[in-house]
Amino acid sequence: MTTSVVVTGLGVASPNGLGARDFWAATRAGKSGIGPVTRFDAAQYPARLAGEVPGFAAEDHLPSRLLPQTDHMTRLALAATDWALADAGVRPDELPEFDMGVITASSSGGFEFGQDELRKLWSKGSKHVSAYQSFAWFYAVNSGQISIRQGMKGPSGVVVSDQAGGLDAVAQARRQIRKGTPLIVSGGVDASICPWGWVAQLASGRLSTSEDAERAYLPFDADARGHVPGEGGAILVLEDAESARARGADVYGEISGYGSTFDPRPCSGRPPGLRRAMELALDEAGVQPGDVDVVFADAAAVPELDRIEAEAINAVFGPRGVPVTAPKTMTGRLYSGAAPLDLAAAMLAIQEGLIPPTVNVEAAADYDLDLVTSRPRTAEVRTALVLARGHGGFNSAVVVRAVD
């Protein structure tokens, strides 16, 4: 019998809310966290809007010794992990250290930390470069710092990739639980809103250059012009369902299906892989398309990519066959943090029976999607499908279900 894996804790650091409760209150109300970049002077760059996490003072959440050795993204991840574990009612110091592991996703590592140390290197010399540069920039640093801080010595790892990596990390966490580790901390938090990170993101050619925060990120809209980048994400506590039940934990939902694919080589004539990833996830979960109550879209806001996603959704569910939402229109795309945040939103949608809106978007009719716009929609949500894609053509899908 396959081990059931459930989510028992959520820790959120989002541009529209710190903590799962504030995030959900903002998301269900359609409150956006997108605005002008404040973390550096972006006046000379073509894109000047971002989703920044507001009001986060690391010294309020972490011991002072950690501050000189951590990037902004790691500080957010460490705080989010504390919140997720508290939400799950887990005290790591009361559990066997090898019964807990950490698997996160990262797309950029500690860009801001690395940028500052390179500036010191070239302006002052090598003796002024922090010894912590040796790991603070690294992609695996969030997994490492979380495991050290929480005393978790079980399976540990990082999935280095774009948006879809957040789902791939959760799937890898589920795999380790099925192999016998009772609890894994997973998800993703990214934050590279600094000149170095900004240039790297601009190189994708997919950033919106609009200066209107309400019309800059418009997936499935006739005026779609690219995305607004953001920072933050979500950390989830995943557990063996039997272990969670034995300790009386409250459960948000089950990670019941997962699928991943690569797109074929351009000009190969073969179809994109997103539809296949969705079908694999549904098959593994043992659910039919008619059982799915909502799809959380990847929502690239690039017309060609929106078209591919709409066609994949319609191929599986039929035209306007399932409610579709993209609450990331309130946060921007958070790279490896985006899909874990969508998983958190899906769990909270199940809990409340409410589909959050896709704000500011006027859905183009030719996409044939039942896109939930403007206002949240009250609905019984028992099963949700979360989609994510990565730059370069990889796709992932996760099915989450309510647990009675």
C-alpha cells in the first residue's frame, strides 16, 4: 500500500502577506502586493515593478548570529519554516533528528549576498570578502540552514530550477516520506530583487515593462505583456499521514498526484508537455478530470505560453470545463517560491471552500477558460490541480485533495 503524504503546516512569506493567515486574508480579498521596486534604484532598468515582501525585519525573527551569514531569501525561508513548524504543532527538538529532512527548491540562490561580496572584492580587495560568501550564495543554502537550525538530519536536498521546481521539490519530499522518513520540510523561497538578479531576470525577455501596477501582469488577457517578478514563497510541513494522525495533527490536505515532463525540442513538430504532466498527476491521484474543482494556473502572461496552457487545460477538462485561477497576479511570479505558494493557496481554498481571484485580468474569450477574475468564488473545493512551468520547457503538476 502506498503511503499517504499530507500537509500539516504552512509558512508563507509573500508580497501580499506575512504568514499563512495574512496571506490568505489578502488573497481572498484580491489585495495585490505589486508595486515599484524599493530594494534598489531600478530607474535605469526597463522593468521597474516587483512583488516585494513588506514589513519583514529579519532581526525580529532570527538570532543576530545568523544575520551576517545569510541572504535575504534565506532569512525569509528560515522564518517561514519556523511558522510552518509552529502551524503543524511540531517541535523538532522533541523528535528523532534522523526522522526529519529538508528538501527545497531554488532558482537563483543568494544573489544579493553574492552581489555585495563581489562589490567588496573589486572595490576593496579579497580580504574584505565575507567567509560566509562560500555558502550564502549557494542554491542549497536554504535546505542547509533550515536543517542546521532545526536539527533535522534526515534526507536533505535542493531542486535547482525555475517555477516548476517548487512542485518537484515537494514531490521529492513525498518520495522520501514514502521511503520511510516521517516528516520533511519542503517548498521554496526565492528573492533576487537586486541589480545582479534583476539583470538575470531581464535576460529572459519575459518581464513586463509596464509601470501600471494594476495592468502589468495580465495572464490570459489580450493585453498580456510578460510577468512581474516577485520574492518570497512558502514552506510546507509534509508528513506520513499515519504519523500525523497518531500525533493528532490537523491536516490541510493530501499530496495525492504528481507528474512532470519536458517540452520537446523547438521546431520538432511534437506537442508541448504540459498536458501530459497534468494527465500523469491525475492518473497517479486516481481522479478523473470531472473530480477537479479548480486549477491553479502557471500563468506566464506571455501570449504564446498562455495559449499553450489554455489549450492543455481545455484538452483535459474541455472548454470552460473547470474553474481556473492565478492568484500570483497579486504577488508576481516568485520563481521556485511560486508553486509552493500556490500549493498553500490550494490548501487554504480547500479549507475555506473559496477560489481566490485572478486580479486585474479581463480574460480573453478565445482562451475558452472559466477564469475566476475580480472576486473570489465560493465553491466546495475537494480537489485542486496546481500547474507550474520552468524557463527552458519543463512542466510539473500536483494534485492536492481534501482529507476527511
